[in-house]
Amino acid sequence: MVVCSSSLAMAEGGTALPSLQEQKNVIFKLSQTPLKTGATWYLIDTVWFKQWKRYVGYEERDTALMGQPSAFPGPIDNSPLMKEDDSGDINDQMLDSVDYELLPEEAWNRLQQWYTLAAGQRPIARKVIESGVFMKQTKVEVYLLELKLCENSNLDHQITKAFSKEDTIGDLERTMRELFDAPTGRESRVWNRYTTNTYEQLADRQATISSAGLYVGQIIVLEVQNEDGTWPRPRPSSSGALSSLSNGSMDTRSTSSSMMTRYGYGSASPSGGGHQPGLCGLSNLGNTCFMSSVLQCLSNTPPLSLYFTENRHLAELNTDNPLGMRGEIARAFGSLVQEMWSGRHQSTVPRTFKHQVSRFAPQFSGYQQHDSQEMLTFILDALHEDLNRIHKKPYIELKDSGGRPDSEVAAEAWENYRKRNSSVIVDMFHGLLKSTVVCPECAKVSVTFDPHCMLQLPLPVKRERNIEVRLVWADPSRRPITYKVTVPKQGSVADLCRALERLALVPHQCLVVADVYNSKFHKIFTDADPLKDINDKDTICAYEVSPPSSGLLPQPVYVGRGEGGKVGTPFFVCVRRDKTSYADLVALVEHAMSRYVRPISSADWWTGPPDAVPNGMSACSSEDEAEPDERDEPMEAAKAAAPPPFRLQLVNSSGNTCLARLEPAEPDRPLALADGAVVEALWQPAAFAAAVDTLEAEARDEHESVHARPAARRPCIQLSDCLELFTTIEKLGINDAWYCPDCKKHQEATKKFDLWSLPDVLIVHLKRFSYTRIFRDKIDTLVEFPTRGLDMRRHLLDPNQPNSTYDLIGVSNHYGGMGGGHYTAYCKHRDDGRWYYFDDSAVTEASEEAVCSKAAYVLFYMRREPQSVACRPPPPPPATVVSNGLADDSGDDMDYS
């Protein structure tokens, strides 16, 4: 065996690597660098970084492979982060700490100096930017904003280019002038193109791309001055059509009328607009369908839309509230709702509202997909604080229930809450929940009443998931077969092996499960590893190996093609680590590859010069490393025989660093195979081309389970089932333990929620999504809910609650999986009582039956007999009085607010 791992101790340029402890200390200290606006940070592949951490013993709980050559990470490889189209762009929808890690510049420079960067790759550098108004937030801008750039003289020729949100309009203009080779002696202007005939000049060159409200895919036009000093495009007047697209100040004519629906709300018919008020789509600004969905539901909540279209919010703005947004969210929301109900537009662009949300909630900045329920929660909270009538909140000392009647404790809790929180949002959307916690040790009972603006209901479904597993047989003549197994979501790899055993009849003790990526083992699992670590997009392989009682251990093997990287599916051969010779290992590897490797002779492939070294071997051999007798061997002896078609070497788990070259000089001598090392069968390229059937190497069959219909589930769930599950007793986990004031310690107590009172507008969130850092899941089971006559009386504790019959007025839908999907909305129009489907800018009529679907995510209900003044319809206008033959219609100007 020739050791060729000198690179493990050497940095770039031949200098010695720092000790493992020094590497660990340096990177740990540098990684604590705080984010600073304008600083440069770098993306690094999580897989490589975790391998480095294992090698240096970064985590105290993970030091088994510390310093082991097999754990050496090799050159930094960021290829998993990059798109495969050679564009140089990073993959979409990647997650921090799941797909990549972020390192400050100095930490990146140190790692690159020590380990180098894989050939052909470039560092992925990103700037730190600042967002937010009150809550300033610095973050690394991982994803840049792509804009479509064109010249005014050729609008069809568009060039896509990425910009930072902190770049200015001046930076954008300079880039465009250079890109389109604008004459230096002429001035230029930059335009934001919305539609064929709608443009906005971006005149403020100091404004950032973010503050200008530009979004992904926006068309930006460069206009260059004519030779005579005139401009090809006239400057628009301030009253141009664009103002209708930016939801700024709008026409605020009253929308009250005598046309009443069953809810008692009406709006004036459009005057000259030609569109029905309220049926106004919202253009997608780039993954903003989640926002549009809830905005349509809120716009079609009759008392709320009437409150804003009548400008009642202007009198209640609280611009001094430290928890509010200076009234900006309420103003932007009010302007948008007025525009949607103006009857002037078929669709509009919610750019100003999106910009204001991004200012005050940095988590929604940019154009990534988000959860509509999270957006709805923010909007309601922001509107409440912007419209809070309490300008100086008093201090309230909370009291224990102390065994008092529920009605007394509830009334006290609601009164205390209203002393600090009084707004139209509280009036319409807030109710009370009763929370009962019981200590398992001393039986202490704690009862509290907490406000809620949304019922978040769990779905009573069995927690299982399907995982596709590729079974690689011990018999190499059999193609691998892909199975689909059903396993518990919170299960372990042992559960996956048992499920596969039932389908493939392979004992679970004889299965090794691994995550395969790029023809290498990304991770070899243990039976105890949780299934939540397996993502749906992972390639999971299960290998049939010898039973533990045999004394044989599975040895991982990669197949390499010279400098062409790894090919096929990696596999295991079962060996005795201290008794396996080179000849034994070659025979095992040849047998494992026999399905896709045909027998060849040297004449089939060897045409090179007699002293040639097989391509790809140079990383593991040099003149200095060769044995003395090999160096002195006469040239004639080298000419006598061709090199073997492949040779074996030991590499690290990443497959990018040779640890040792296994020599055939003593084929019967036992090899020393270190734990964690991977054997690589490194082929001479010409021999590989002659012998290996690459299509067969990648081939696999599919078991019928892959295409089988899922096991019959419960056909659907009733909304009442979700309500009952919400109010059942649950035991708190150790991470959610409750502090018992009597026991003076945290206890895994029992907790129960009950509905005490409900608001006039009841929002129900169906909790379809579950999240971990690795695994994300959606429950797409149909939940049946009534569109009319939802009776909540039997779910309420308060015996004095008024009529609690509700009718559905809106639904936020989510289609697709967790990777993004698409949001739409069904809404009932407050005027004509018909249902409509809102899909971004498109609005179409819908049937009431279509509203209840598997996509339903957030439901909006309204009480038939509203109790709050804010939700009661305005009185009808007085009858017209006829006097002396003249009609007195002065009632039209009455204020119903």
C-alpha cells in the first residue's frame, strides 16, 4: 500500500495545515462576527462544511472521526449549490443551514487557503444589507433581484441581469448605459414598464432598488436623449394612468348606498369605470400570491372594507404607538382597498403595500414565497396597532383565577385586554380562549383567558409519509428496484428497514441505508437516525449486506472514471477488515460491477505508450512515492504488459482526496482498511469506455408500490373534528414544560383549550403544514366545512354567548407542495352575494360548491347577527320625501358612520 495523503497536512502552496484544534478555534471565533451592512459573506455547501466539522471535531458530541484521514473534506465543493445549466446562478429555494452555510469573509479566506476550492469553481460572495424601519434587520442578501433590461428603441430585446436591493437607481442606470453602449455625450432616463402603455420614470438616482419597489422580472427601459436634445418619450403628467397602479392616494368617494345584501352592506356602482367594485385582481410582483390571497379575503370582509372605503381609519390612526408602524400599514391598506373597490380597474399592482410591509416586517422583504397565514397574522396585528385607540397603555397586574367562576375571570381578562387594546380589528376579529393547565404532581389548576384573532386547528390525520427507497441487492445480477414504503413521520431508519422488509422480503438486519448524491455516499444512516432527516428530494438507497452474525462488514465502494468524476450507484462489498487481500477485494469489486461491466482484454482498449500512467492515477502516485524496484524496472518490462483497466485506492468519504493507493504487488497480503475509508475503483478512461455500460450502471426497475394508489384514507375530515381535536387535553413535552408556582419547578403538565367567546368575523386556520429544519410536509386531506349555517354554540363554554351562527365569506387556498406552491382565494361579494375566484390578477365567477376543496387553508366566516357596532350594517337611507312635486334626496349625503 502506498500512502498518498500528504495533502492532508499541507495547505495550498505547500505550507503545513494548522492543527485541528487551531482550525476549529479560528473558524469558531470568526463565525461569531456580527453582520455589518456592506460586509461580504460567502456561501459554502452544508455537506462539505459538516464534513470539515467532523474532521476537526468541531462539535463535542461528534468527534468519532476527528483527525481520521477518511473524514478529510478535501477541496471545498460548492457544486451542489449551483444550477446545472452552466449559468453560474445558485439553485432556487435553498435554505440556510440546510443547503448552505454563511461565513464571514475572513473565515472563508482561511478555509479556502487551507483546503483550496474545487477546480473550475468560483467563490459565491454576497453582501450584507439592512432592511426594516423600527426593527432594523441586517441579513446576507443570498438571492439577488433579477430585472429585465431593454432600450426604448428596442423593447423586445431584453437582457436579464441581477442586482442587489441596495444598489441605487443610479447604479442601475450606469449598468444599462454600459450594457447598451449609450453615447457618453447624451443624457438618459430610466423607466419602469408595467404594461404596454404604462411607464413610471425612476427619477431619484439615489433611491435604492428596494425603496423604488422594483420586483423580480420587472421590465426596466433605458431612454437615451435624441441628438437634438429632445426625448423620444414624453414625461407623463402627475395625473397619468400610472397613479392608478401604485395604490397611492385614490378617489375616496363614499361607497355607501341603499343596495343591501343579506349582510347589510352595499357599495356604489362604478361611475364610468366599467368594472364591478371589489372584483379587482392583484398583479403578482414575484411570488406574492400568498399576500394577494389574504388581501382579497380581507377586502371582501364586508365591515372591514366598508370601514376603509369610508375613510373611517383616518380618524383613528395612531402614529405614536411604539408597537405600531406609524400608521403606514393602515394607510397603505386603506388606499389599496379603496382602489380595489373604486370600480376603475380590472386589476391593480399592490406595490406600495408590499413595500410598506417589507419596511416594517423584514421577513417579508424580497420575493420569496411565504405562508399566507403568517402574512395575515402580520397584517391584522399591524392594522390593530396602527389603529389602536389606546395611546397610553396602562399597567395591568394579572391575577390568578383562584377558583373563581369562569364568567368572572373571563370578564376580568377581557376588560383588562380592552384597556390596552381597542381597535376596529379587536372589535371585529378578537375573541377569548380558556386555557386550563393541571400539574401532574400537585394537581395545581391554572386557568387563564387569552385573546385570539384566529383559530388554529390541527387536522386529525394519521402521521405517516411515503419514502421512495432504491434497494440494491447482494446479487449483482439483479437490477436495483425502487420501492415506495409508508413509515411514521416521527419514526427512525429502523422503521424504514422494517417497512422495506415487508415488501422486498429482505431481513431488516441485513439492510444498510444511505443517502446517495452525485454517485457518492452523502450519509450512511444508523438504525436510530430519525426519518425527519430525510428530505423528499433525497436519493435513498438500501443495500442488502451479509447478516451481522457472519462477521463480515460492509465496505463502501465508489466507481471513478479517471478525471471524469464518480459514476453509477456506489455500493458495498462485505469483507473481513483484517483478512481481506488485494486480490480478494478486486474479485469482490469486479463481482459487484459484473452486471454492467463486460469482460475485455488489453487489446480492446490499450493503445497508449508503454510507459503511460492511467489517467486519474496521478493524484495517488508520483516518482517520489513509487517503490525502488518500480523505478529501476527496465523499460522493456513496462512495455510487456498494459496496466490494469482499473486500480483500487482508498479515498475520503467525499471522494475528492486519495488516502492511499492499494498495490497489487502482494495480492495475497491482507490489507489494512481503516474505518470510514472508501474504496474507489478508479478506471482508466479508455478501459471504462470499452467495458462499462453506463446506461445499465444507472438502470433500475420500479416496484408496483411506486405507482400504487395510496392506501384508502378517511375520505374527508369534518371541520367539527378539527374543533374537537383542538379542545382535547394534551400533555406538554419537556421542551414546553409549564412552571408550577406551587411545586416551584417545570412540569410536563396537561393543557386544554376551550372556546369561551368568538368574534363577529371568525378566521379558521387549518394547520396543513408541519416544519422541521430538514423536513417540510403538507396534509392535503379534504376538510369539509359548511358555506352556510356554521353553528358554533356547542363548541362554546360561555352560556351567555349570543347567536353564534356563521356564514362563509372567504377562503385562502394553497395548491402544491411545501417547496412553494401557489395561493389563490375564493370570496363572496358583499353586493351581489356571488362567489368569485381570485388568482392573482385574474377574477372569475365560481360556484359555491367549488369553494370547499383540498386546497382550503384559511377560512373566513361572518356572524349572521353581528354583535359589535363595527360589524353592524349602517341603517338604510330614509325614504325620499316628495314636497310640492320635488324629490328631496338629501339623504344621499348622510354619514352612516
